[in-house]
Amino acid sequence: MNKRFVAFLLLGLIFVGAAEWELQERILKPVRKLDRFWVDFCIGNAGNRVGDPSITMVRIPDDYESVSVGLGENATGENQELTRLDFGTFLFAIGKMSPKAVSFLPTPQFAEKSVLNQTSLYPLKDSVLQLPRMTLGTLVSNEGKPATPAQNLSYPALQVTGDASQLPEIAKTEIAVDPAFLANGDPAFVPGGDFSPIGEVWPRIQLIARQGDKVVPGFVLLSVAKQAGIGVDQISVDLESKRPMIQVGTLYEIPVSADGSMTLPSHGGLKHSMYEVTTDENGKEKRSYNFASLTVGDVALAAHKSDTLATTLVEEFSGKFESLSRNLVLLGFDRTSDRTIPTANEEWLSPMTATARAIATIQSGRHTERWELPIRAAVYGVIFLLGLILLGFRTRSTFLVLLLGVAAVVAMVLVFRQTLTWTPPLAIVGLFALMFIVSLFGRGSKKAVEEKEEVTEKQIEATEAE
């Protein structure tokens, strides 16, 4: 067997083994950055296979100070207890921005002993009624039985074909929505405890579940439908097909697992779709945000444009504030203590930011998936076969190896464009780079070899003549 191919085979197997090991362990940060760059590059060349998200987060951060109205200092950060007056303030400010759709993720429980939580105070209900009908998160469990009417909360049913037995079942609503919110909102479940399918590295988001003999939508699914103006009666679930799918009107197709959960891609390419830059007639640059992030303090200040600070803030974040009237507005906690969901990019997400990414993924169609191991193994086999053919030539094959390496990169982009599936480029590009290096140590050109053989033959003839 050709020595060049043997060297390529041995070194290539070691390299592929190391690349596959790194793919599972995710230890090297530069490799993770390369993967993220590669997916972003593929998405940038995916044409109309992907679109833009349409969501703006309004976050309750660590430094938010609860409204006290002179009743004493409240704690800040994770230890503070927010009141009905706090949430009334948030929602009043959001309402001033004329939002298209609002989803309210926290499921607060109010201490009735506080004067700011008394039901005789109506700012919360008034703030809720000025908004479009909201999607309201309710924390559910798959254990126990309802002890109160609120824990027996019923959710709207979806059209389903196929076997729904693998879907998790809602046993009870652990934390229901406050009646003031329900005055202008529809409840949707948020998984709690063991109910949640979130994994150790690759988070998954539960979109549907069983409640009795019906299948009901989760918070993410109902939020997406509300922003698109699609009713529950237009959402259908197909569990019969080889690849289960949720159809949201004619606008979205969401691939799900048999348990009704959706993968939250670690590399969704969302960073580069957060805003679009345009230039007005005066040459001034303007940003229109597809995916924006503001704090409740920013929004509250902007809703009262009566001082210099508010005016400055609105001018600085004008694109983000304008997105509130166009995007789905997601209100939720994003404190340091809430960030408990890890990703493969060494990020820690709060339930709110994970939810926002899931919604943005559905809205933009970025349901990217990695090639399975059998597919990667088949591709490696083809490359080793090419190595056997190319490195077996007596002539140098350097240019042909380089050409095939470029063709492989183009092919991976085209496959992504058609299927939204990808593979880390390290192993494939690395194999072609290794083949290129080994090809440089060939046995010389065909002409040189022929000349050497001719000299050898003449030497043999001369020896025989003597």
C-alpha cells in the first residue's frame, strides 16, 4: 500500500477521533467558536430558508427596585417581593408603547398582607385591560392532584393526529395566574420540576402536553400564534409522520420530538438577525430591531417622556422602543439567580431568555440540526476513499486535493441550504488539509519518474554490455 496513503489514513483516523471526542465533550473554546461561526455563515447563505424573528424582551433585572410608595425600603435583586403595583407599573408602561402582542412569563404570587397587593387597588387590572389579550404563563406539574379550583385550570385543546401517549401529562397547575391578569389574558402552561425536558447541555422546550384526553399548547407555542394572529383552532399537531410536526396556520412548521418538545439550537444564528440597518433620506442610519432586549426601567422611563433623561434614552434606543409596537413583547425575570439553563456555548440562560430564543427560532424558521454520527461516518469514509485514489497516483495531486476541499465546503453549505442540517467543519476540512500536506511529499512528477526509470534502464543495459 502506498506510504503516503498509509500516513494519511493513520493520521486522519487520529484526527477524526479527536474531533469526534471534542464534539461530545465540548472542551476547546476555539472549536466552539469555529462551529458558531460556521453555522452563522451557513445561515447567511441559506436564502429564503430562514427569516427574521419578531420578539422584544422586557426584562426584570437584578437592579430593579420594587415600588414602595414611602412604605419602607424593599429589598432589591432576588430577595425582593414584587407587588401588584410593580406589575401594574410594568404593564402600564408597555401599554403606552402600543404593543402588537404581549406574553407574560412570570407567575407571581402576591403576599396579601402588603397594602400594595390589596385587591381594592386597581392599577394592575387597569394596566392589563389596556393591552392586547395576553398570553399568561402558568406553572404546571405532572404529579399530584388539584387541591383548589385554580389548580384545576383548563387549557384550550389542539387538533391532533396520531398517538399522543408519549406527551407529558399535566396533573395540576402548581401556580395559577392572578385573576387580575386573567381579565385580559389566556393561560398557557410552563413546565415545572421533572416535567421540564431541559437537558444538561442542549436545552429542549416543551411545546405541547396532555391534559386529560386532550392535547394543549404551551406558553411558547401560544405566544408565537398570538403574535402571528393565528387562533388555537388553526394549530394542528401531526404525531403520525416519521418526523412529528406542529403546524401553526400556514406560517410555521415546527419539528418536534415524539414527546412534544423542540430542540433549542445552541447555534441559531440569531445574533446577526437582531436588527436591520436602513438609511433615511437625510443619510441618517436607522436600526429596525427583530430581536431586542430592554429592561422594565427603560420602558417605564420612556413611557414618561417628560424629562431630559427620558428623551435621551428614547433617542438612543429608538429602534428598540419602536420594536415594541411591531414585535411580540415578552415580559419576565432575568436576574442572575434565574440563569440556570446551560448551553454548549458556555452560556447560562434564564427561563425567560431560553423562551425568547425558542420563540425567535420558530418565528425565523431556524430549526437547525447536526448531522447524525452515521452520516458523518459515511462522509469520512468517502474522504478516505478519495485519499486512497489521489495519494496513490504517481504524480503529485496537490491541486486536485485543494479543489476537492473547496468543493466539500461548498457542498456542506448547499446541504444546509436545503435541509438546515450541519456538521462541525473541523473534521472534514481538517482531513482535506491533512491530505493536502501529505500530497506535498509525493514521489515527484511523472516526467521525473520516467526520466529516472530511463536512466536506470540505460545503466542496466550498460552493465549487461560490459
